[in-house]
Amino acid sequence: MRLPPFSVCVYCGSRAGNDPDYLDAARDTGKLIAREGWRLVYGAGDVGLMGAVAQAATDAGAPAMGIIPTHLLDREAPSGVFGDRIITETMHERKKVMFMNADAVIVLPGGAGSLDEFFEVLTWAQLDLHAKPIILLNVNGYWNPLLALLDHVINHGFADASMRALFQSVDTIGEITAAIGAKS
């Protein structure tokens, strides 16, 4: 029986955002996943940063597993599928399947959904439910307000300072491989 390759779950926006560097970072992340011989696990959308990561990864030869709930099929995946697709009934099931099929998590710029996904895997790590690497790709300082908020939470006694060691913030694509390797 052949085991799947090392799998990286990418959380990111289903929109492209207003900085072209976000789209470039998404494409470069997809290319990195292929170059490293990893499998992409993602939200199965073909729009925004999510679609850019998936297209770049699969165009460069990476296997991909997309997971999408039925209610988002028309909104996030109207024209195509990159790699294999699993359709779930709910968002909760989607997140569970994505995380279960990943060995590491990379969070690119995104909105409320990406924040939800980040906080869920961070909380699980805080509760010792996993030790998978969690990497924030801080494109042009996008995650700086989040990092400040997490420091605020720690400084006000609602989390231990050790929470900061549960994830790593990197500024460039080139730092991702080392960050994942340091935790895996």
C-alpha cells in the first residue's frame, strides 16, 4: 500500500484581495508545494487565492485534494476542480476532513473563513490535540494586526505565552519549507 505524500492544507481567501502580492504569494505557494513533492489539501474552490494556489500547484504537477460543502459548490467552484474533490454536507465537516488529511497548515491572507480555520487549528494545538506545523504567510504584513491581537490576549492573561510557539509567522515563501521542517 502506497502512502500519500506529505500533505499541506492551505487556508486562504476565496477572493484575491486588493494587493497583487497576495495573488503572487498564492501562486508561489502552489508552486512550492509541487516543487517539494507535497500534496495540496484545500477548500476545492477555483476562485480567489484558493483557486490560484490550486491551479499553480496542479499545473506544476502536485496532487491535490479539495474539500467543499454542497452549499458552496456554485459560489466557490463554479468552473472547475483541481485534483480530487470530496463534497461534504457542512462547513464543520469540510474543516475536519481538510485537517485530517494534512500534515501541516499554511495560512495565506484571507477573511473570516481563514481566521476561523486558523483559530480552530491553533486552539486544537493549544489543547494538545495535534502538533502539526501551522504557518502564517505574512504577505506585506497582512497578519500583523492578528499577531498584535494574539500578543494582546497573552498580555491580558487569556493565554499562556507558549501559544506563540504553536505557530510560526513567515514573511516569504522561501521560509515556509524551513518552518514546516522545524515542526515536523
